[in-house]
Amino acid sequence: MDVNPNLKQRIFYDPLYGHIPMTNLEWEIIHTPFYQRLRWIRQLGFTFYTFPGAEHSRFGHSIGVMHNSHMILRAMGRAVHTNELYDDRVQSAAKTYHQSIRLAALLHDLGTFPFSHTTEMAYIRYGETTNAKNGKGLSDDHEHLGSFIIKNTDYKGGITQLLKQYGIDPQRISDLVKGVDKSVLANQILHSEIDCDRMDYLLRDAHYSGIHYGTYDRDYLLNHFRCVKVGEHEIMAINHNALHAVEDFLMARYAWYSQVIRSARGARFDAMAEEMMYYLLEKGKVYTYSQLMEMVAENPVKFYSFNDQYFMQVVHQAYLNGDFDKSARMKDMAHRLLFEIAPKTIRCDEFKQRLLDQDDDTGNEKILRKATEKLQEIRDVLKKKGSDADWVLEDFPKKHIMFVKSRKKLVKSKTTQNLLLERDPAKILLDNGEVRLLGDMENSVIATLQNKFNFVPNVYCSESAWELLKKEGVI
């Protein structure tokens, strides 16, 4: 990573990777209100209630993602020389490509909500602009909010203006962040089963939480990334020698989501926080999605306040003011969220964690239906014999926890005729130059497990509801 000593160095020190050099543009971006806001948003939501060390933020994670994108480009021979990258006087198509991928990695979480995905789900459910008659029907999520910031802040200190000043196309960065760029290779670096984002958060989350499910051999894996030509397109593949490192990576991610992210111990607080945010949106007590976009376009310093502290302050103030007094359910959840008091987790056959087959739609629907029917039975009993204080909260998975997408699902959802040009699936480069999907490798454990996903339904309730349900023989 030697750089011309005459060039002024912008260095960020990271606990995982050590010194990370940054370009002048990247350095200016991380000192904007939009980026500094990420310091105040925890990477893992309320997981720190269960694992106290998990206090790390989206700020450090995003810089780590940028660094990993750089290292992947270097491994594939698509990175420009460091002197060229860090010298603003040098301009070339190759440098612009390299810098654009780094910037997309750096900015991929720019629109993150308080406590990350925790409260974001409430905005998606509420769907203020999604359902608006004059809206575009886009999801009210962090990706579209981040894209809005990238393209609609053409003023002093805004991300759009900074990008333009350095000759970078904001639309291109937005496309890269969304994974819809014309470069298949770039999309794979940023959005695939083994990408720069996952490479960072698995190690970072394991480091700060102290739970090492997410660890894998990053250096060995990085050394085996390759750029391969398929038709007119360049794609990302990994040498066959690193097949087991690839498998370790995917298994680590599977275990991390199964045992930490979806574990009832940690997920229960995130579920209550999501429910709280949805309630506050309904009552007009928090910023709406359209208000957030207005702040982005007009008042970045005000938008800076939309972070973890904002959400906790709103909940705390509403709790003190008695705003929850009319709802024993929400008051109890607010009390638990503020003071780390866990609800009960309902355990029964219908809510068991199960390893299911991605391709067995009929069987999966049957299992989900049984879980839904059991949930409805619980709600009916509480409605008939309980009170508002006897609440239940569903936390069924919104996404599958899987190793890779099955071939059948991949074929069904493909956007191109050649599956090797699909963005998400991992590709393996054989010694003879042939490229195959990881799921097609005969000597791969993942190929055997590719159809599987982990179904982890969680249902929580208050103590009074728990006692009533036990008395009625429902659980």
C-alpha cells in the first residue's frame, strides 16, 4: 500500500484492518453531517442488550466495507496504482471505476435508520411514500433514502456536490449502491453471496460482540478473488483452491444469523423497538419518510439528529409524558425497551426452529400456516379473556436464513439467460479456466445444502399473557 510520500495522507485507523488510506473526496464525505450521523447508529440494533460489547456503529462498518471493496479489486487486478488513486491530479477511466466502487461501498448505508434495520422495518410496514398516490411506489427503506441523499444534496457540504466536484457521477454511485450498475463485476463486489459488505460485518460483529460464529479466513479468501470474462462481461469468481474458505464464509454467515441475529435473546428487543416505532409513526410522534427526505434536501444538520439517540429520546419522553397511558401494551413495551426487561418467549411445536427446503413451497406454506394459526389462537384467547396488558408480539422471519439461493429459485428469478451473469450467486474458477456456480460444484458441501434455509419464528408476550395462556392450556 505504498503511497508517494509527497502526497498528503488521509488515514483512518480500524481495529480490524489497521491503517486505511482514504482519498481526499472520501475524507471530505466522512466529515459531512450525513456521514457523521452514522457514528450514532449501532450496527446491530439492540443486540448490545444481550452482548454488551456490540456497541459498534455503521460509521466504522461502512469504512471497512470500502476497504474490503478495495482489497477485492486489488486481488482481481482491477485496482489502479495507489499513487494514481490518491492523487487528485490524475484522471483516468480505470481510476474512476475504482474510486466509484469504493465510494458506493462507503455510502451503501448512508440512509440507515435508528438502530439500523430494527426501526427501518416499521417505516417499510407503514409505507407512507410507498402508498402515496403521487409517489413512485418505492419501499420506504434505507437503500432508497441513501440513494436520495446521493442524488439530491447539490449544495455546499452535500454529498451530490462533493461527488460532482471530483468528477464522479452521483447517478452512477446510486446505481452501484442499489446493485443495478451496467458493470456485472462491480455489482458482484458490492452485492453478492460473498461481497465486501458481508466480509466486513461478519468479522466486525464477531469482534465487538465476542461471539465468533461469524469468523472466517479473510486473507486467504481475498487472495483467491479473480476477474473472469464471460461473453462481453467481466465477472467475479473465486479460485477453486479457496472452495472450502468460501464454504466457511457462507456457513459462518448462516450460523451468525441463526444463533445471534435471529436468536430470541437478542431479537426480542429489536421486535419491540420495531413495534414502538410503528406505533409512534401512527401517532405522528416521529419523523415521517417524506419529512426525512425534506430534511435531506434542505437541512442536513437536522437530519443528523435522526439516529439512535433520537429514537430513545422520543420513547423516553413519551413514557414520561404519559403518552402511552392509553395503551397498556405499548407502555409495557416502552418500559421494557428503556430498562432492558425482556418479555417472555413462547415456545411450542408450531414456533420451533426448523431447517426447511427452499423449493418445497407447499410444505413451507403448511408450516407457516400452522404457526400463523397457533398465533391466531393465542390472540383469540387473549382478546376473549385477557386485557390490553396481556399482549403478544409476532416476530416471524421476513427473509430466509440460507447458505445460497437454490438453483431452482435462481433459475426462476434470473434476469439473464446465462446464470454466470447473475449478480448474487458465488462463482468458482476451476484450474482449466471453466467457471461454475458454487451450487454446481460436486465436491462442495454447500452444493448439498443449497436448498436449505433456517426458519426461526419468534413470538413474545408479557408475563401476564404468559400466565393466562398457560392457565388456558394454549402453551
